[in-house]
Amino acid sequence: MFNIDMEGVDFEKTYDLIVLGGGPTAIGCAIYAARFALNVLIVGKTFGGLIATTHLVENYPGIVSTSGQGLMDMFKEHMNSLSIPYISDEIRSIEKADDHFILHSFFQKFKAKSVVIATGSERKKLGIPGEEDFAGRGVSYCATCDGPFYKDKIVCVVGGSDSAAKEALFLSQNVKKVYIIYRGEEIRAEPINKKRVEKNHKIEIIYRTNIVEIKGDNTVKSVIFDNGTEFEIDGVFIEVGSVPNSDIAKHIGIRTNDKGEIIINRKSETNLPGVFAAGDVADAPFKQVITGVAEGVIAAYSAFSYVSEMNIEY
Ligand SMILES: Cc1cc2nc3c(=O)[nH]c(=O)nc-3n(C[C@H](O)[C@H](O)[C@H](O)COP(=O)(O)OP(=O)(O)OC[C@H]3O[C@@H](n4cnc5c(N)ncnc54)[C@H](O)[C@@H]3O)c2cc1C
């Protein structure tokens, strides 16, 4: 998919800034950092982040309509135009040394004067019987990735957010029928997507209902609702929110809120000087590509100010 290039990565060097994450927040941050002439390195577990898994992005200003992957291709082109080094790796911990930080992955160590954490979030699980057993055999967390396997099948999307509505719309292109199973009274999709769902004859919403079990043999065959009904289904797409990837921050004493999101101020600063955070991992109430990129850009500026201050010899 992406040609990740390790050329230009210097394992001995102390970078001015290391950005953790491979999503739009990290890339946006690094683009600004490079333009501020910081020595910047991006370390990301996967390139593209969450947005690369969605089929339709129509709310990034300047781009009327594209896929999540298409948007991230453009981010990558911009990143490459500035020769920003990117390494595909997972940071397991951050250690504070005298005037810099050491970032540990399984096999490598990276050094930086400042760090931006843009590690996003993981999809939340329902935590019900059958969910784990049928993962990849009828249970999915990504319609764009797995939807094409369900041609002419009957599937459901669990959740009532805008993302859930978009997943249902995407699935409806291929499958026979999509049920949206939502515990609330009304789905919380953007008005345009809500209208699209209502108009789509293949989509039906079942309100005030939870799934309590997923059943099957080799693959999913049915779900059990909380009213005891057994409902025949071929696939269950779970879209019930996400959990922030903030464990590495917590371990070094960075403050998080009760949802586990990193608490930042308007400068994207955390409580630990030199460490900044941005995007889905941080505590903003509304999380989109544009908001993540904006926080990432502010973090780049704050890191630039922090490193510049460090470099002044009094
Ligand atoms: C179905 C769906 C549809 C959406 N549609 C839209 C839309 O139309 N428009 C919009 O603006 N937003 C949309 N969003 C929201 C958008 O995807 C997120 O707000 C955005 O991706 C957040 O970017 P991020 O870079 O902060 O985090 P992410 O995109 O989650 O990226 C985090 C990155 O960090 C990496 N990472 C995690 N842990 C580590 C580690 N320890 N070390 C190194 N790297 C690590 C991950 O591999 C990943 O690459 C949608 C979300 C979903 C689920």
C-alpha cells in the first residue's frame, strides 16, 4: 500500500522532535515541524491511521470528496516533498533522560529533545460472548476492509454515530440488507448521512436494542438481542466508539481524563514539559481529521518554541 522508507532515519541522533503515530495528526504535525526547520522523525505503527479505513471523506476543506486512503496518499506526498523520515515501528515506552527523551520500541531506541504523541485510538469492543471467537469470521471493526466479502449477505452495524451510519451506507453498496442496531432513540449521524440512511431502501434501523451474544458455527449465523430474540445475520460490524492509545503517556506520568484521553491545553502541551499530544488520543470533545491536524500543527509550533528555548545559550 505505502512504500515506507527508512532512508534518512538516524538511530544515533537526538532529533529535535519525534512524532508518534502514522495518522493525519502525526503527519500534519511533522509537516509544520519540518517547515520550522526542526529535525523531525515520525515513528508510526501503521501509516494512514483510522481515516484510511473509511471509504468517504467529504468534510476536509479544499477536498470535496475522496476516500480516507486517497486523503492519506495526499498527506504522504506532502510529507515526502519535505523529505521527512518515517519509520514503521511501535513505541512501547518513553523515558525521560537529562535534557531529552528516549523512546523504546521492541528492538530500537530513538532520542529526541521533544515528543508529540499522536497515537489515536483503538476501536472499542462490545465485550459480549462470541465477539472474540468470531473476529474475522463474521465480526469486523472495519466495513471498508471487510465489506466486500459480504456480497448479497445480510449484515448489521452496531452503533448510532456518524461513523456507524457511514459504515452502513458503504456496506449497502454490496450486501442484500443492512440493519443498524442502536441502543438509543435516534442515530447521531451528520444530517446529510442521516438523510442518506433514511432514503436507502437496503438499510433498516432497529432502535432501543443491544446485542448480548453472537452465535454461529464456522462463521456468524445469528445474534441474540437483549429482549431474548435470536436474529439471523451473516456479519456483525461493530462501530461503538474507541479507546485512546494513551498507555505510554500514563506510564511516564502524563495526566489523562476519566476516558483515558491525554489532557492538553491550547498549546497542545501535556503536564510534562517537552511532551505534547494531539488528535484522537487527546481530550478534545470533537474528533475529526481537521481537528487532529490543527492540534498537531499547534503541537509542532509548541515543540519548536520549546526546542528553540533549549538551544539558547545564556
Ligand atoms: C468509520 C470512520 C469514519 C470516519 N470518517 C471521518 C470523516 O469523514 N472525516 C473526518 O474528518 N474524520 C473521520 N473519522 C475520524 C478520523 O478517522 C479521526 O479523527 C482521525 O483519524 C484521527 O487521527 P489521529 O492521527 O489523531 O489518529 P489515528 O488516525 O487513529 O492514527 C493514530 C496512529 O498512531 C499509530 N500508533 C498507535 N500507537 C502507537 C505507538 N505506540 N507507536 C507508534 N504509533 C502508534 C497508529 O498505528 C496510527 O497510525 C472517521 C472515523 C471512523 C472510525
